[in-house]
Amino acid sequence: MEVNAKVNYGNLKSLIKEMSKQYSVKVGILANSGGSDEVSENMDMAGLGYLHEYGCDIKITPKMAAYLHYKAEELGLPPSEGKGDGYIHIPARSWLQMPILSAEGTKAIKNAVRENISNDKELNEYIFKNNPQIVKIIAKAIGAAAFLRILEAFETDGFGEWPANSPYTVAQKGSAMPMVDTGSLKRSITYEVEER
């Protein structure tokens, strides 16, 4: 027997509230699954994720300036004009918040969980109180949908919203695709459902 259910999104909020009493959903670079991998001696994967999520300005030291000049020559790039402002600017490229908290992101997540719930409020309350496995399935559906939205952001240059790489970055890594170089940041992203 097959049952098709339409979702009343007005009930979804109360369902998620009930679910959150039993489970929490974590999405991102989690400490127990990739967040502690070192990128360099001074930064782990979570730090790299933070840097890209919010952007930053890195002060150029004389040693860095010499290296950048050498690398630019090696890559066949023209020398930079003037002295600049003394910083390397890494623009914010939201790989976590924008994909899942935007209007499109929340809609995609709602669509992913709607197959697991009914539009009947009393039935939903009964299910949530008497069938914890369904509740966990819905929590996993939320986590999986958020995770897939993040991966989609990496494949689409942040749904076309991420700033382009600088010519230097493109020449150095051999690709114009922002946020994709070795793939280690993307591979560190995961989700998990925990019981409260």
C-alpha cells in the first residue's frame, strides 16, 4: 500500500521543534570527522573553513612579498602595480551558511523531509511521540539535505555567488574554480545526528 502525503509547512516548524527535543543535527567540519586535520602547522581544517566562510585579510610580510614576487614570475604573471595595501584579501565565500540558510536552501531541505511527514497535525504528534525511528529518519533527512546543498555549492561556485579567484590563484592552482584545489576542505564536510 502506498500513501502519498502533502506537506503543510506550517506544521513542519512544530515537527522540527518536537524532533529537536530528541535529536540534534550537526553539519559542517565536525571535530570528530575531519575538523582536526592540519592544513599547516598553524591551521586545521575547521580554521580553513572559517577563513573561507567569512573571508580575511592576511598581512604581507617582507618574506611573503619576496615569495609572491618570485612565484608570480615563475607563473608568468605580470608584476603587481604599485605597492598595494600590504594585505592579501581572501573574499568571503559562504560554503556553510548560504547554501542551507538561504531561502532556496531552506526550501530544498523542506522538500527533502516532506516525504517523511504528513499534513495531519494529530498524526504527526502521534508519530513523534510513539515512533522514535521515524523521528530519527527525519533528523537524518535534514542532515543529508543540508550536506548535499553544501556539496552543490562547491560544484556551482556557490550557486554563482562566490567571487572569482585572482589571476595569481588561477595560475598557481591551474583552475578558475573557487574553493576547489586539493579537495580536502570539501572532503572534511559531513553531518551527524545525535540523541539528546
